[in-house]
Amino acid sequence: MSPAKKTDTGATKAETESTPPEKPAAQPTKDEVAMAGDGAAGRSPEEIKADIEETREELGETVAALAEKTDVKAQAKKKVEETKSQVKEKVGGATGKAQEATPESASAAANQAAQAAKENPVQTAVIGSLVLGFLIGWLLARR
């Protein structure tokens, strides 16, 4: 392999070929020059005041939005309220579904059993004590 030949600037030929030449900086347009300046060229004082007022309003809205985003306590309260309303909706829907799913005959049977218990309290007490005895025996047998 032969060494690369250096040019009179000290760079090799390969280095000068691979580096693209620098482009001259673009000249700004008239609009860019006007925008870079005070921006008041050709505008009346009323137009400038209107622009200032509009900018103030936009800045006020921006500050209010930033203040709202940084208020952690208010965000937490808002999230709690949203969660509460979602839970209420779900509970309401579940209650409605449960009422729809319960057959009328089951509620009628429950009402009939309650009525019979009121009419015959002695028989209800005997049946209740039998059920309680079986339950206690079953729990003791599990140990």
C-alpha cells in the first residue's frame, strides 16, 4: 500500500474529496429582517396595542393552564371524584342486573317463607336450632 499524497494544505487527497465544500450562509429575506427588528415597521400604534393585549391574554391563559397542571391537590381531588362516579355507575348497573336476574318466583318464595315464619314462630325456632346444631357439629368435625 502506498502512502497517500498530501496537498499543499497538508490534507490528503482522499480527505479533501470526502469533505463537501462549505456553503456560504444564506442571506435573510426582507420578512426575516422585519421580524428580527422591532416588528413595528408600517404598523399603527393601535395595531401594536391590540397585539400586545392579545399576547397578554394568551399569556394569562397559558399561566392559568400551567398553574392547573402543577396543582397536585386539585388533580388528586378531581381523580377521586371521577373514580367515585365510575364506582357509583358500576354499582348501580350491578344492582339493576341483580334485580333483573332474580326470578320473581324466588322473591315470591322468600316472601312466603318470611310470612310463614311470622305465623309460626315456634316451628321456625325449632328448625333454626336444628340448622344451628348441624352447623356447629360440622365446624367441630372439621377441626
